[in-house]
Amino acid sequence: MLDWSALRVILNIHREGSMVKAARILKTSQPTLSRQLARAEKELGVKLFERRHGKLVATEAGRAVSDHSQRIERQLQGLEDTLRSIDNEMSGLIRISAPAQLLPYSLGDVLVEFQQTYPDITLEVRVTDEMADFAAGEIDVVFRAEENPKPSLWGHRIARLSTRFFAHEDLLAKFGDTSEAIKQAKLVPLVIHSGVVVSSESETLKLFPQGRIVMRTDNLETSATFVRRGLGIARLPEIVGRNLPGVKAIEELSTPTQRSLWVLTHQDLRDVKRIRSFIDFVKEKAAEDPTVPQ
């Protein structure tokens, strides 16, 4: 795979149409640039430029690589602009990306407490299940469910997204006082969830073979709301289920699905005081919260 230095060579040759001019811009020699281009073409297995009327003209493959390189260049410039505008004081803006399926629970309280502790910091929260792109320079901190963050990121694992089956205590009392009785209960109502954080249909139907699905949803908050209102049993992350009033876990019914929740920033931002303080604050609060599985 080509690195940025190789892509930069291709992009500048495309722009200038000349090896000499590109070498001047990149502050290197023409022979060095020629060798870099030859290595790139060999690695890709395609011809990137053709000489026409004394000018280097990109082939179709060359144009495709140049377009991709230009997008990367813009992203890197955005990141550099962001870094130049950042100070190290406990004031200013922190741009946060968080999954829609987790924000309404423990995370919301942490954000409120942090802002009240540091009133000169403004929190800009983007609720999305899409992967945030630090390279575009549009985000400072992400909450992400994964096991092995990229080496370019820095932060802390703040919770295990272990899951259990939850239901309102009134519904559990109606269908049985043991997990085995509930598992075998006829027409026990089930709420099925599918989404980024947790998907539950196959395991739920396996554990409750005589149950009936009363709701399907692709939004965890919706599932949790109807579990709290007694509609049915659902598999939920403990970080969610343990925070629902009147709702209990069916303790004997465990689930092998387990992921980690991380709070992360880019390595280049880890020493910005307000961002590092925010990440450390979240870690400390998560560790203090008995409802957050560690």
C-alpha cells in the first residue's frame, strides 16, 4: 500500500505535468522523484503517467490515484489547521462523537458534570453511529465500541459492554420467579433489537423458544424504553439495563457477547490540556459508577 510520501509525489507530478517542476516543489532531485514514481507504479502494477508533447499526463489510473491523494491532502491540512488553532487552556471547544445508542444513559450525566466543573469549555456533541474521522479535523474525542483501537488513537477503555436479558419486575413476576420458568414460559413477550452496539434476535429466540416477538427496533433507546414500560424481555448492555428504574436482569441468563467502550482522541491531540482532562474525567467517573461494568 502506498504511503503519503508516494501519493504526494504522484499528486505533484499530476499537477505540474513535469518531473522537474514537481521535484522543485517537493525539494528533491529529479532522479529521486523518478525512482519514487517507478516504485509506485511497480507496487500498483499500473502505468500512472504517459509523456505527451513533452508533458507528463496522468493515465486513468494516475488520475484516480491523484484524486485520492488530493482528498488525503485536504484532510491532513484540516488536521493541521485544527492543531494550530488549539491552545492548552481549560477553555474553548471539545467536539465529541458518541453512539446514538449509548448517549442517553450514564454518558449524559458525565457530560453534564464535566461542563459544570469546567464552565469555560463548550461541548459540541454529535450523536452518530458512524465512525468519526480525525483526519478531517472535525472531531476531538470519540466514544467507540471496539476491542483494539488503532495505534494512531489514544485514550481509555471505560466499560465492558457486556449484555444480559432485562425485563420489568412486574413482567418477571407474571411469567415466573426463576430464569428456567421464564425461559420456558409460553408466549413470553420479547423485544428484539438490532444495531451497531448489540444485535439480539438469534440468541433471544434460542433462549426463549416459546416466546413471541412483540417488537423489533433498530434503536437501543427505543428497546430500553419499552422494556422499562413492561412490554417485554430484551437483551441490553448492562450499562443501559442497570440504569432503568423498575427493571431487573435475569441474572442466570448470561450472554457471550461482550465488547469494550473506549473514549479516544488522536495521538496528536492527547497533550491538549482540555481534551486530556476530559478523557481522564470520563475514565474516573466510569470507574466510580457501580452500574458501569469494568
